[in-house]
Amino acid sequence: MKKLKNEKELVKKAIALGTVYGQKRGVVEFEATDSASAKLEYIYRLLVHDKLIQPLPQDKVSQQAIKHRLAIWASQFENKS
């Protein structure tokens, strides 16, 4: 798995975009006390459920892999914002 050039920023963007997406769907309302890793996992599972991203193989699911997958997803919106 090759690390993206600006992966940290893309992960932050993925959390923001995923939160907005989940709120528009009416399925999520994160609390201030929710950790970034919990948010990332929830957003990942929501996007997989809605078939917006490909799921990771079950044996490859990790925090690092989820961050990478969501960073790739957020990079699609790079030029649109």
C-alpha cells in the first residue's frame, strides 16, 4: 500500500465529507467525544454499505488500511471543493 502524498489532510477531509454524507442520510450524529478512529470506521462501513467504495478483504481491515481507503475516496473530491 503506497502512502499518498497528502494522506493526513485527505483523511481529515474524508472525516468531514463522511460526516456530512452520514448526516444527510440521517444515519449519523457524531459527538465531540467520539474518537477519530471510531468516526473513520463508521464512515468506512457506511460507504461500503452504500457501495460507494470497495470493501477491504476481511483479513486486511486495519485502521491504517481504512485511513488509506478513505483518503483515496476523499481525493476524488479534491478539485471539487
